[in-house]
Amino acid sequence: MHASTPASATAKLAAAHSRRRSLLLAARRSPLAAAGALGVIAFVLLALAAPLLAPQPPDAQRLEYRLAPPGRAFPLGLDQLGRDILSRILYGARLSLVVGIVVVALAGVLGTAVGITAGFVGGHMDGVLMRVTDVFFAFPPLILAMAIAAALGPSLTNAMVAIAAVTWPVYARLSRAQALVLRRQEFTEAARAIGLSDLRIVVRHVLPNALGPLIVQASFNMGEAILIAAGLSFIGFGAQPPIPEWGVMVSEGRDYITTQWWVPTVPALAILLAVTGFNLLGDGLRDLLDPRLRQR
Amino acid sequence: MARYILGRIASVSLVLLGVSVLTFFIAHVIPADPVLAALGEHARDDQIEAFRRAYGLDRPVPVQFVVYLGRLARGDLGVSIRTRRPVAEDLREFLPATVELGTAAWLVALLLGIPAGILSAVYRDRPFDHLARLGALAGASLPVFWLGLVLLGVFYYRLQWFPGPGRLDVALSPPLLRTGLLLVDALLARDGAVLRNAAAHLILPALTLGLFSTAVIARMTRSAMLDVLYQDYVRTARAKGLPRRRVIVLHALKNAMIPTLTIIGISFGSLLSGAVLTETIFAWPGLGRYATASAVSLDFPAVMGVTLVIALLYTAANLLVDLLYARIDPRVRYG
């Protein structure tokens, strides 16, 4: 443990100041990315605070007001069963957040493990692992996710497993490309020369340096997961009614598109905003991490 | 080049073998009971036994896999549990509708996406660029199933500008099916009424399905054009006094198309994926709708058949793109 000296405290302050400055600069350089980051933060906060913010429990019915339009009493209106759409959107945000996090965790860990192993070990192991990855790439995602979700049985949990199963190969390709470069770097060879094990080199040196593109992909993957989960729920292979998942809400309200437009449209706009937020954030992070794009 | 093509075909064959292993795994190892789905909960034991024997489900899994591969090599995809017809026959019936829709959506994506991307790059940071980028962003994030509902609701129910779900009005009788592609068959039969009606039926689903790919292609084209527009050779061409349009189309676009081509190939997969949702909304009798109905009833021979055929189409599209890539870009070295 180091004792904190005035000099180190000053250095820490300067570092924090410089981080804040570079964040501000980044926000100014890419206002869309900053909007994406704000959108994502708002989405996460709304999801976490749903029980505090929701005016009603998500399944509470007020049949006497069913299909009430958006107004002062019900800001986003009521659905065909008299349920408050705002409350269901807020609780739905929690589900979407969970879907995004679980899919990114499952797909990210699996894909990165496969990709780093392939890139770092090389040889036959690389060949075999990348052919397996190619097989998963040969399927359009929704088709494979639907087949897996159908086989597992329709539920949101199984949909998450299915989506992770179709999205991990991107992480594998990205992390393999990183590992191929990093394993030839001097610091990796130095670590090997002082006798560190391969696992230790990967965890301590390769993985932290490969994280940039993987974080960008994680942001895109969050949006993609929310979109595919909603699609699966819409056709009956994901969350099941009366769960307030956004895809389920659009599906349940589909007959009201021309008469009570808000019933299917509000959840669709929620999906649009959340996915746009993650896509913008991903775009912005990619631009920030890519020196070529940064200069343009 | 010939060596490269042979190598790619060999690697594609390997991938397709993997695809068949994976689809088999999904259908046989993941715990769901197709027997229960086909016969219902109240089926008698002897019925269940007969069903399992009929579909070979009573044999050990490795034996089932070998039998499955043997059949696959002969083009036999098994018999659908739901329709009781050979899956290959079902696919022959439903595939043309998806190919027609997918091609139309692809055209929408190319005709809208590429010009939008080019103009966006040429007029960088101007109002058109901002509008196009925002549109592309929304297009890539919009739930396609909602867009389909809105287009149907507005342009069919409300305004009645376009016909409703399906491929053809009920009042019209389809032409003699030669290719299964209604537009082509109507042309061959010189049936103008069917041709017009089928084309009108195609517009809303093609727009719905094509939107996502339009957005992706527009973004990629813009980015690739920006990369190229600031290269020295483009500046030189302009300095030589060549007209701006000529430089953009002949010098810049040609090189910008190389990365765009990859995305165009990949977008074919997203079109097939999106077809599941679009066909469900527009009651389009294609592979996507067939796949959804089959998956609901745990009809695994059918689901495996669709998955395999779609993976085959997807892989073939990517192979085609790779070959085009090698042809267009002389810098690409293969060996």
C-alpha cells in the first residue's frame, strides 16, 4: 500500500480533471454519441426506478377507462385491458435492460473466450474454433434464435439464451483479431519471458488491451438484443402475456393500430428510443477509440 | 482465382456440414417434445410409440444423425409433422414467395440506401446529411413488425392506396405456376391484371422488410465514400479539371463500393431474418411464415429444413460477394 502524498493527491486531481475535460471534448466532438450516452443513462435510471415512478402496478386493470387516450390522467393512455401504458413501459424497460445485460454477459464471455483462445493459441485450435464460429455466422440471427427458442420452449429466459447463442460469434471474431495482434506485442513476449503462464498473460495483458472494440460491440449488442427479444416476443417465442415486455405489448395492441394508435405505438417508440440510444453510444465509442475516425 | 474459388467452396461445404449438425442438435438434444406437440397431451401410449417409430425418434441419437445426414445427401429433408408432406415439397412451394419478397426488399434497400449514402457523404454536415443519418439511425433501430402494422393500417385500411395482406387479391386467379415467382409467372402468362395486382401487393412488405437494410447500406456507403473522397487520387482528378459528378461516380464510387458490397451481401441475411416478422404481419405465404408456424407446433423436420435452406442461401450469397470482391478489387490477394 502506498501512503497518499500531497504530490500523488495533486496528480490524482489533475488526472480526474483531465478525464472530465476529455469527456467534455468527446461530447462536443460527437454530440450524437453524447445524446446516445444520455439516452442510455436515462433508460437505465428509468428501468431501475420503475417501481417508484410507475403510477400503477403494471397489471392493474381499470376496465372502465380501457383504451383511454394519452392525457392528464393517463400520460401514455390505457390499453385494451385498461392497464396503464406508462407503468407497463417502465416495467418493460426493466425487462429490456435485463435482456440486454444477460445477452451481453453470456455472448460476450463465450465469444471472447473462444476468440481469445483461438487467436492466442493459434494453429489447429484456431482453425477448429473459427470454423465453429463460421457455422453460427451462416444463420440469419432471428431464424436461429427462433429455432432455439422454439426448442427450449417460449419464455423470456429462453429467448435470452437463444439471442446470446446467435450473437456470440461477433465477439469471437473481434477478440480473435485483437489476440492475434497482441500476442506478438513486446509486453506479451516479455511476460512470457519472465515465465508467466498463458492464462495469466491472457487475463492480465491480452484481455485488458483487447477490451475497446469489445465494449463498442457490447453497446451495439445491447440494442440488438432488445430488438430481437421484442421480435421473438411479437411472434410468440419470447416473453408471454401478460408480461409487460415491449414486443408483447406491440403484439397485444396490433388490432388497435388505426383506431387507438397509442396502444401498439408507445411500446414501439420505447424500443426505437432504447435501441437508438445504444446504437448512438456504440457509434460514438467506436469513433472515439478509432484514431483514424477521431481525426476526421 | 480458380484455386481460391475451390478453396471457398470446400470451406462452405464444411460450414454447411456444421450447419446440419447444429440444426440436428437443436432439434434432437434440446429438451422439447415434438411428439407431444404433434399428438397432444391425451395421446395413447401406442399412438406415441407408432409416431416415434414413424419419424425414427425411437432410435439412438447418433443413429438418427447418420440417417438424417444420409437423407440430406439425397435431398430428402424428411416429412413435416404439421403438414404431413415432404418438407422439400413444402419448401418448393413457399420459397419462391420469400425470394420474390426478399429480392424486392433488396432492390428497395439498394435503390434508396446507396444514393442516400453517396449524397450524405458528398453533402457532408449539410442538412441532407443530418437528415439521412438520422433516418438511417432510426431505420436500424425501428421494430420492423411495428412499421409493417403502421404501413398496413395507414395505406391499406385508412387510405386504401395499396392492397391488403397476401400476394394476390382473392378475386384474381393466379397464373400457371412455372417459377413460383408471381411477377415472373404473370409476365410469362402475359396476364397484366395479375402482374399489376401482385406488384401492388409487394410494395408495402418490401418497404417494411427493406428499411433495415436501407439504413445499414446508407451508413456503410456514406462511410466508404468519406474514406475515398479525401484520397489524393480523387483530389488529383478534381485538380485535373474533371467534372465533380464524373469524379464522384467514376473514381470515388467505384472504390467505395468494395466495402459496401460486403454489407450488401450480409444484408441478404438480415432480409431473410426479417422475412419471419414481415411475412407474419402481411400474411405472406413464404418461408418465414412457414418457419414460424412449424416452430410453434414443434415441427422439427420443417424447422430444420427451413433453417438449412436459409443458411444455404445466406452462405451462397456471401460466397458470391467474396467472388465479386476478388473480381472488383485487384488489391485483394488470395492464395
